[in-house]
Amino acid sequence: MVRFVSCLAATATAAAALVAAGSSPAWAQAASTSPPGGTTAMVVGAGQFVYDEPNTVGHRIWFGVVAVAAADGSTHGQFRYRHELPDGTVAAQGRADVTCLRVTGNVAVFTAIVPEGVGPVRNHGYYVKIIDGGRQPDVIVDAQAQNGTEPPPTGCIDPETELPPEVPARPRYPILAGGYVVRADTARS
């Protein structure tokens, strides 16, 4: 059984390397405006948002991602997360492998699976939707599967529309610091 959780109980974002490399919107906007040759889609960036849900109000979350969907259908990428409590204490941080990326217009939906043995949570998967706001703030929606009896799904799952019916609806959060670039190669799509 896969166990989806509605909040980041043991989460959060951006790899220190991504954050240190530049999590500002200027860094994200400096990325190429189209995917590199041989890819059909990409998402890249790092951003911070703040939870506003029961038991996580004020928790600061950083997500960093570099992922491409190749013309042959494969996806390659890394996802970094960092979860800080309101007092600044780090609740969780780590990395996951991006296993699926789907881009439609300015919206990226991706799945990232934490390798077993990395971190204390078993069968841990992130399901993320990023809406590239262009000159407006980006928006993010996230969900997790963790501690289930079987590995989490590796395919793309939109956390707004494709979660199991028993999972509460996930809210959208504006990116407060940093930003993302979402691109699809429409010539190949």
C-alpha cells in the first residue's frame, strides 16, 4: 500500500548547492529559454514557500530541481528539499531522483523518489506541480507518499488533480524567494 500524506511531515527543499548557486528569480530567468538539444522539456530552479496548513503553519520549504525529459521518453534529474521549522531548525533535508517530468505550457509536473537508505523515511516520493509565472511569482503544489508498505509510484502524478480521493486537496503556494523556469520544446512535442 502506498501512503500519501497531505503535508510535508519530513520534508523540504533546495539543495544548499542550488540555493548558494543562486535561488533568485534572476538566476532562474538566466536559464536558456528552450531545452537543450535532445530534450523535449525541462524544469530548473529553486524556490521557497511557507506552509499554511494545520501542524505546519509557518514551516519554510525549499525545493530545488534540475530535470529534463529526453526525446527518447526518459527523464533525468535531481530534486533537493529542505524543511525548516518556524524557529529555523531544520526538520529534514535531502535529495531525490526525478523519475518523471511532464510539461504543458508553463506547467511542470514531476515525481522525485528518495532512494531507499537515504534519510529515515521509507518509500518516500514527492509529487510536485510548478507553475512558471513568467514575470509574476511562480506557484507550487506538492504532495508526498511515505512510509507505505510498497514503493511509491514513479510516474507523474499531478498533486492537484490526480491524488487518490481519500487524500485532502492540496493548496497552491506562491514562491516567495527564488523561482523556476519551465520549458517545452514545442517543435518536438
